[in-house]
Amino acid sequence: MTLRKFPIKVISMKFNLSLWTLPLLLLGVIPNYGEQKVQSLAVISSPNQQLKARLYINHKDRVCYTLNIDGNIIIEESPIGLTVDNIDLGIGSRLEKIKEEIIHESYAKSKNTSGTKNHCLEATIKFIHKKSQQEWILTCRAYNDGFAYRYDIPGKNERLLNEERSSWSLPEKTTLWTTIDGKEDKGGIQKFQASKSSLLTDHKEAILSLPVLLKYPNGRYAAINEVGVIDYSGASLLPNKPRNLQCIFTEDKQGWHLNGNIRSPWRITMIGPDLNSLINCDMNRRLSEMPDDEFFPNGCNSDWIQPGRAYSNHLSSGEAGLVWLDQKNIIDEIAEMKFEYYLVSAGWEDPAFGWREKGENPWLKIKELCHYAKTKGVGIWLSKSRFHNAHIHGLESENFRETFFRHCQSSGVSGIHIDSIKRNGHETQDFILDCLLMGAKYKIMVSFANAGSLSGLSKTWPHLMNWGGVRHPMHNENTNRPVHQYALSPFTRCLTERTDYAPLLMQRANSRGATLPLQMANSIIMTSPLMTMAGDTKNSLDSSLTPFLNELPVVWDKTLVLPGNQIGELVAMAKQKGDDWYVALINGEMKTKTYQLDLSFLSSKQYEATYYQDPKELPNVVYGGADPYHVVVDVDGWDKLILGAKGLNQKSDIFHLVWADGKLIRKDGKFQHLSDLEPKIITGEADIILSKTKKDGRAEAPIGRKNYSNYTRFTGNHLVEYQLKQEFVRFETYIGMPNYRQRNYGSAQYHIGPNSLAEFSLNTNPEIVVRKDRVNQHDQIKIKMLPGGGFVGIFNVLR
């Protein structure tokens, strides 16, 4: 690291209004202090001099800061300070001295990340609290693309850290996107507006989770986050007055005790003129510490840390999931898919699954599985819960934790996926840090589910592959994730680096709302060095999806956010790996959308392009006993919806066809179940059975491995009409044949449309359309996407 002096402007005199107003006016801030006095401390400028952070003590004797770029205000007057032992150090302190440095250093590219440069201007400002004489230090860094600060409180004894006064005051009409209370699975990522009266018009008492995405009226973007949570509690943001967000520790509301020196995480504001700049801002890594040479003598390139794709048996039911006798067959299928890892789901230790026959040690089976997998080129990850239940020990106990990591090393396990984190307090952060220490000690990669506040730690701990924070399609087994949420996560949670995210399901029954091309686009957009995919391997081994899965990268050389992105409505990204480019599009709206793809980002070479798109025609064949097909239909402008079926079983003219969990969705995202509408029979002798809940006395309709309580079941050949009256924009359903008593009811053709058809055509490629082309950088491609659909384009250089 090269350090040299940088002349930060320091003013220790006190000024009245007449001397202070001019520099503040130039920054776009107009104080209203009357004759009250303020004390300017420093103006810290970025290397390109465009970003300026002004620190000062305001008329209430409070340390504050403002932030602007190119003269445009980003953060208005915002308090700074920590409360330790019930003393608010941010108020009533005097400036002792300032040390100024410029930092200019580079980090080499690793297997998990691209290289980065750390170029900023740093000011270390020492304060003395006048009443208590407690010393405290504020370290600030100004980058070309953001601003960061943190606190250091020297000391030797145990002290109570009560709260933190760090905050961000937003200009009026700033738009925000974030989750509430960290519960992304409840309300999802939501949009708010900063106004004169209140930040959250409908959620005045809400607590916002980090990161928070901001968009200013002039079109510039920013994001608020924290980096380097070590020996500390993870923060959330509380709207404590109009347009001001203050740090709050939701799980340590009464504070917590710390011994010796106290160091806070970095409080950061990332800034970019557009989404591409913000997505490529790597302040998280620049602000993080380098790996410990004791554990990582080769830094981020330790040979036991290897990114890759992992198959999870989480959604495989019964004996196909965790039963020991099936594990080697699963390994064979994973090897055929060319995946690097197998993630064994939690519960494998349960005696019911046969991993401990006759009471034997289950680690014997783990060692045997790891050895077999190694011969197939597959590594083993084990899922393990933080907490224990009646049958299985969790990792909460420190002694058991080390024993578990040691057994993993001796058995040949590659990594541990730790579940049930859920919390964000200082005790949880201590648990996470200890797991990372154990992983480094025993050379085991680590992943966390449902964890937050780990931004930047993957640089210090390069074996930290990912962590939670986004509700992914694997959770769709029970509830739908609204499609617009897929168009929000890339610009919110993904700003904190890697995610524990399963982007693609290989089991049709669990896709619920996400078309296959959308999920494929997800697997490109949602970056993760350990990319987990779940479901049934048989669904992908013999399909047009196989070439895509076989070659999908998990670490990229370059990321571009393409023109036309609209947060929550459209995602368009291009990612480079070597000479090849992958383009991913997601339509987050309930209407058909056309996107003009400009290929000017390609080099001057010729490319072979492979496109994966939603089908123009709907799937039209249903087989008894198979998983149901998930279909999405654009019905915007339709007056009526006609469903039709025709049996293909030659042995019987009677069959059952089920429209399961059928939804008609309006523009605002609200929906009505198909079974709520009164159908009209057009042709045929249809026995229509409507069932909304199990309480109405009707049996559930089983299709494949799932039972549906909200369904419409048709018996016999038919055409049935529903009146829409142009009220809906999308129809979403599952179609399949019930497997009562495991009987196979043959097969049927079906029809969905606005008009009746006498004959139905067959479609042999029901979920995805694959086509190829040759292109160059001068071409443009017009892409049509279904409501909630997706598109993937892979551009390989012609050799």
C-alpha cells in the first residue's frame, strides 16, 4: 500500500452565519441556524474531486456530515456518533487532531472475484468528549463512487455499547427500495418515497433492512449499507423523523457489552450515475481486510476453495431425497450433469434415512459417499442447522461445532451449508465468525442461509461462498413469489455481493410463477460462487436445458447492466466469461414486453448465438402421473377465457384433467382463483368439480408429488368458457392428471385461448424454445417476452 499526505481543508475556528453560508451554498446545503454558531471540521474530497463530504459540529453541538457529488446533494445534514456507557460521544466533543492520507492499492483477481483497486482519500479525525474525556476516532474515506466512515473507541475495560447515531438524511422525492424487518419472504422488496411529511407514508413504524437502494429525482442512484460486521451487531434503519434513517440494532435494543477497543463496521453510501455503475461498485471489498496469512498463505487462491454448481436434494421427495441407498445414484446423475458439488439436505443424520445402520457412526457413510463422489469428480457439501432438535444436534454448542468441522475434514467434505441463522444480533455475528474460523482451520468452505450483514467478509474469509437474504424459487413449494420481485433483487440484495440463492428448479411442480427461461436468466443475474439448484435431476438430464446447465459459469469476468432496465419491471444484463457473453432478461410485469437487444458490447469477432425463450405456443400434452406443467398466458384485453381438453387414452373415453391453483391476475398484481369464477360449458359432457379449500369436504387433487386443494377438475372431453371482461392481464396455472391410487389415466391434449378450437395441435417442447443464429456486434435482436417471462442469449466466439 502506498501512502502519501493529502491536504484536506481543516478549519478549527468558529464561524457565524455570514462566514459559513457561502461554502454551504456551494454544496447545495442551506443551514437555518440564525446566529447560532457551527464549527467546520473538514471537507474530504474524492480523488477526482467530484464527491465531497463535509464534516462539522452543528448549532446543537452535534457532529454531522453532508455528502454531495458534482454539486448535487446526496445526503443532507446527518448526525454521527456512538453512545457508550450511556454517554453520547457524538454530542459535546471537541476536535483533537486530523491525520490525512491517500490510499492507492490493488488486489489481484481470484477464483471467486475479479481484481479491484482501492483508491481513496482518508481522514482520521480524533475527538475528545469534553465531559467524560473519552477519546474516540472517526475514520472517513472518500472514493470516486462513494463515502464511508467508522468509529474506534479505545479502551481496556468492559463497556456497554448502547446505540449508534449514524444516519442518512435523504433529499425530498428520493425513491427507496428495501425489505421491512428483514422479512423478504413476507412483504418482499418494497418501494417507498421520501416526502416532506414522512419517509414511509404507509409504514411509519417500519424498520428497513440493509442494503437500501436510492434513486434521486435527477436519475442518479445510491445505496446504503454496512461492511465488516465483526464483534458487533448487524444494523437496520429506523425512520426516526421525515427523510432521516438512523442505525438501530433490532436484536440488541438494550445494547451489548464489549471488552477493550470498540470498532464499528463501515457505514457506506455507494453512488453511481446509473445502475451499471452502482452494480459494479465494489466498495464492499475495498473496505474489507485482507485474508489472514496463517489460514490463507495463498490468499484468495487457496486450492481448497473452489467455486461451482451444486445440486440440492431439498425438493426430492421420499426415498429419492435423503435415503442412503439412493445417494450414489444421485451422485451419478450429478456427474452426468457436470455439476461440481452435491449439497446433502439437512436431516441426513435422522436414523430413518439409513445413514447409521444398526446404530453405526453416520460419518462412516459420509466418508464412503465423499470417496465415491470424488471418483466421479463431485464434491460433497453437508447442510447443518445452527440449532438442534429432538433427533439431531445443531452447531450452537462450541465443542460440538469444532467436532463437526473436524469430522468433515477427515471424511473429505468440501463445504458446510449452515441453516437457521435468521437473526442478526451480536451473538449471531459471533457464531458466524466462529464458524468461519473453524472452516479456515479445517479447510472447509462455508455457506450461510438466512444470514445478513456479511458484506465484505468474503474478502477476509475467501472460503465464505455465500449467505442468505433473498427468497428464492426453492421456497415456492408453498407460496408464490411475485414475478416483479425477480426484477428487484438484482438491484437491492445483490449490492452486498454473493447470495445464498437457488435460481433454477429442476422440478416443474415447484416453479410456481417463474417460467423456465426466467429461472435460467436468474441463474446468470444472481451471482454466487456456490450456485445451488434443486429438484429432480431426471427433469434436466434429458431436455433442452442440459447444454445450458453443463456449461453455466458461476464466476464472471465482467458485468454490464444493459440499457432499458426498470427496477421491478425489467432486468437486462450481460456477463462475460473469457471470450463468451451471456445475456439475461427478466420481464417483471404482467404483460407481454418487447426488448431491443443491442449487441455492440461484443467484440469484432463472429459469434454463434443460442437463444432460450418462453414458447410462443403453449404446452399441449399432459401425461398421467407426471409432474404438472406450469403455464403462463397473457390474457390482457381478452373478454373470455376458454379451456379445452381432449382425451388421448384409447382404452377409455373418460379421464380427469386438473387445472390446479389457477389464478387470473390483474395489473396491480392482485389475483382471483379460477375456481372463484362460474364456468359455462360450450361443448362436451364436462363434470366440473370446484374446490377451494379442504374444508368444503372434497378431497385434494394429487398431481405427481403434490396435492392441490384449490383446483378445477374436468371429467370428459369439453370446452368451457369463463368471462373475463378485460379485467385480467395474466392467467397462471398448473395442468396435470391426478394419480389417484397411483393409476395412470393416459394422456390428454388441452387448449387455452380466447376462442374455441375444434382440434388441438401438439407441442413437443412445452417449456422452452431453443434456437441458434450467427451474429456480430453490429446486430440488434428484437425479443418478445411473455408476462413474467425471461430470455437467455449465449454468444460463443466462432473458432
